[in-house]
Amino acid sequence: MSRTDARTTTFSGNTVAGPGPGGRGATVCAHCSDGLGRPRPVPPGSWRDRVRQNPPLHLAYRIAVFVAGLLFVLLGVALTVLPGPLTIPPVLAGLWVWSTEFDWARRFFAAFRRKAVAAWHHARQHPAGSAAATVGGLAAAALAFWAVGHFSLVDRATTALGLG
């Protein structure tokens, strides 16, 4: 469900600013809780409100959120040694976790979300090219996995580096 005009695109109530003057902002949706725009207010008496009212507990919660997001980001970085797009989902998950508590991450996540929406629209407008790129990427990943196993590339690399 989307409506578009020259400068904005609306998806389920979230307005993403497009190119043009003033087209760099996140959203105009005041009650969005998806990382775009201002966070939804915390209902009084809720679990999160009780955590925020207790400063030591709130600090511990923020540290836990930061560490959880950092673990996802580090997992994504560790997965860079594998071929394919495996590194992207954990990094985005870590960024999403951070965006639930930190304003800087919420703004950063909003930029990624805008780019993802634009990429999705491009893929829907060009299905043959998108399918070819996806199939080509999966074929390249399969070829890389096959080559590593068939030619014993890990064993050869460790031997060449004197590690094995």
C-alpha cells in the first residue's frame, strides 16, 4: 500500500522524504515506533517506564542494549569471511537493537531504512535484472563454496602461511 508524489512516498503511514528541497529528513510520522521519526512515548507504569525511573537499572539496561547490539554487529563483521550477503542481516539487527534505545542509532537506522525502501522499489520495477543479480550472486557463492572444498583451499592457505 503506497502513495507517491514528486517528493514523498507513504508506506503504511510512514512518510519517507524523497529528493528535492528538504528531502533529507526521516519521517513526518510523530507516532512511529519503527526507528523512523520520534520514538513512541513510553506508557506510564509500563515495564520500560519503571526501568527509566530507576537510574541504576536504566543504566544497566542501556549497557545491556548496547552489548546486545554490539554482539550482532560483531557477528556480522565476523561473517565477512564468507561469500554472499550473510554479513548484512546481523549488522542491521544490531543497529535495530541500538535504535530502540539510542537516538544516534535511530537516525542511522532511518537512513538504512530509506535506502532499503528505495532498493525494494527498484527491484519491483526491474524484476528481471533483480532476479538475474540474485541468481548470479547465489551461483557465485555456490561456486566459491565448491572451489574451497574441491581444491582444499583452506588447507593450502594454512600450509602456505606456515600455520598447518
